[in-house]
Amino acid sequence: MKKISLTGIKPTGTLHIGNYFGAIKPALELAKEYDARYFIADYHALNTVKERAELSALIRQVAAGWLASGLDPEKVIFYRQSSVPETFELTTALMAFTAKGLMNRAHAYKAAVQDNIEKGDDPDAGINMGLYTYPVLMAADIILFDSDVVPVGKDQVQHVEMAQDIARTINFNYKADILKIPQAAVQESVAVVPGLDGRKMSKSYGNTIPLFAPEQELRRLIMRIVTNSQAVEEPKDPETSQVYLLYKLFATPEEREALAARYRRGGMGWGEAKEELFRVANRELTPIRNRFNEIIADSKGLDETLARGAEKARRIASQTVSRLRKAIGINF
């Protein structure tokens, strides 16, 4: 049997091409090797997105975005976190075995406290219990589905380690292997996608290119990419150009080699380089954009897809919760 992988997707912003190459494509590759499960972490998003219409729209946009990008709900399990109530029952049980000191060491909580201290505020100003107990809910997400591996960046490894600690505490207490101990699969080679200003593409920097931008907007944004002042005739180093680094993500190996040679030879201006980037980017993104528009327009169909995924997920989740209830003595 294949091992199980679990990927959480937090709907807190519009998807951009940094998400596509840095998160979506690598995560979808997991389905080739693992029994893959993907979920929309809508309760996690509630910590930061408090406006009803915004959260509802983001959930649908992110779900449609992953489907448009190639996620096949017939081959993997794809569901909304909030559609699996067993998640919250397990969270309650895990809380009883989670030390407060463990939560105090969570990176996100410590960073928020430090930020408050530096501003001269109360250390816990603006920090809600959702943020504080975030690692326990994440542990429940992971443990509920007997996950073998959780693909994460280096900054997220702590959350998997906390899930390990909590699961081991329960197993030790009841002298049985009730809960599977997950492992972090650190994604070392995830693409770092440069934004319009050369920094890492991030919505916090305001330098993103939306994944489903219409063709005219896509071209306009590409033309805004910051470049240096080298003249047309000057040879240029492709590997220091964010235009070329973006081009590499979309182009074929032959196209990359040909454009790199033109950079080094000289005689090509930044405007022409950006046109080449637009050409290959639009070639790959047009079918994805069209598919996204079809999915998002059919809200009933999208909801049904997620509901079917939730049914599959609950069949697995109920077994984990039943196993734990029996072990702790509340399942007569």
C-alpha cells in the first residue's frame, strides 16, 4: 500500500504564480507516489480573515484554483476542513494531552509576542486563542488521517514535530499505538519565485502576479517587472535577471537555452525579454485560467466536489476517532 501524504491549503489570499510553482505543482506531484489527501484549511484561515463574504469567496477561489491546476478529486481526497467535524472532536481530545509550555514555544505565537513587546504593547495584545492553539488543530488535521508524511517548508517543521509529541504522549499514556506518528517531508527544492520587484513573490510585499489574471493584466504586470539600466546592446547575465528567472519556470529547456544565449550575446532589450516571458507564461496559464473560470462559475458543482471529498474523508476520520474513543474509555 502507498504511504499517506497530507497537504493543507489555507485560503487567506488570491493565488499567484509563486503559489503555483512553490506550492501547488510540488504538492500535486505527491499523488504520483502517495495516497494523497488535500484539504482547505478554512478554520485556520478564520484567525486572520474575519469578514464573512471574503472568507467564503477565498475558500471557493482557492479550491477552484487547485482543481484548475490539475488536482483530480477522483484520484485523491479533496475536502474542506470544516466539513469534517471529527477534526474538532480530535482537537478537543488532543488538548487534554498538550502541555501549555509546548504552545508557548510555537514560532507564530512567540513572534507575535515579540512584536508586541517591541512595540511596547501588552505581550498578548491582539493574540486570539485560535492563533495560540493553532498547532493543536493542525496536529488533529494530520493525525486524523493516519498521515505518514506532511510536506512542509523548513518554517513549518515545528508543527509536525508538535503533532508527533502529542501523538506519542497519547500512545504512551494508553500503552498502545493508537495514533500514527507523522513525519515531516521537508521540501528543500521548492522554487523561490521572484516578484515584480525582485524580492520573493509574496502578497505581503504586494509584488505578485495573480495566477488567473486575464491576458491583458498578465502582460501589464510582466511589463512592470523591475530591471536594471543596461542598454540594449550590452550582454546581460540571465541568471541575475528576474525576467529570465521567471521565464525559466514556464519555458522548455530548448527555449531557456536559446533565450539565455541571446542575453549573453547582447542586442536584446528588457522590453523584448519581457515579451518573451509573457508569451511562455500566457501559453501555460491560459488553459488553467479558462478552467478556473469554468469551475468558479459553477458554484454548485464546486460545492458538490468538496462534499464528495468530505464524505470520503469522514469515513477515514471516523475510524481514527472511534479508535481513540475506545482507548480513552468514552466509547461504550
